[in-house]
Amino acid sequence: MMGNLIDVSYDHKTKMILIAEVGNGKILGYSDVSDQSGDVAPSIENNLTATSSIYLYDN
């Protein structure tokens, strides 16, 4: 269950939605969301205490 969503970004290269979630201190990543429905488990779930935003650097 998600807590307090603080920021959302979309990575067009990997087609992944990234969510900074401060309530549980996590960065969540969801891939192929257009092909799924219902409760979807994140593809990426990294702990990061006091998350405040997401910045994607395009190299």
C-alpha cells in the first residue's frame, strides 16, 4: 500500500513510471503499466528515507 506520494516521473527510454513515496520511504518503479490492470506490484522498490523528489538525468 502506498503512503504519501511526493513526486512522479516517466522514463521514456525504459517506459517506466517512477514514484517517490515519502510515507514508506521508497522509490517505486512500474513497467508496462499500459498492459496491466488492478493491483500491480512494482518492478523496482528501493528504500530511500526522506524522499522528496525524483530527477531523471538523460545521458
